[in-house]
Amino acid sequence: MLRKTVITIVGGGLTLLGTALIVLPGPAWLLLPIGLAVLSLEYSWAKRWLKKSQRFMTHSANLLDKKIRDYRYRKP
């Protein structure tokens, strides 16, 4: 019971802080997945959201890599 309470408080705090940092300056992209990873130790809904965020970040990174590659190798 104590373990679940600590995981909920720590993971919830990190997730809430990450959510606040979406509009405030700060590393929201870093804190949100960490908070969800902590929460996913006890909650299945957090595991589902963590997988969604991982897919989104992978997709975004691939798009950015493609844009950089296209810009770097385009002919003048």
C-alpha cells in the first residue's frame, strides 16, 4: 500500500509538472514520459499513455530526421 502511494505521488507530481511545463518554459517533453513511466509501474492506463507518447516521439523524431536529411542533401 505504501509503495503504490509513493509511486502515485511521485509519478503524479512529475506528470503534473510536465503538463504545466507545456505552457511554461521547461523540459515538458522529458518530464511527461518519466512521470508516466513511474505511474506505469502500478497503473495500466499510464502504461497505455506511455506507449502512445513513445510512438508519438518516435514518429516526430523520424519526421525531423527526414526533413534534416532532405535539407542537407538537396541540390542548390
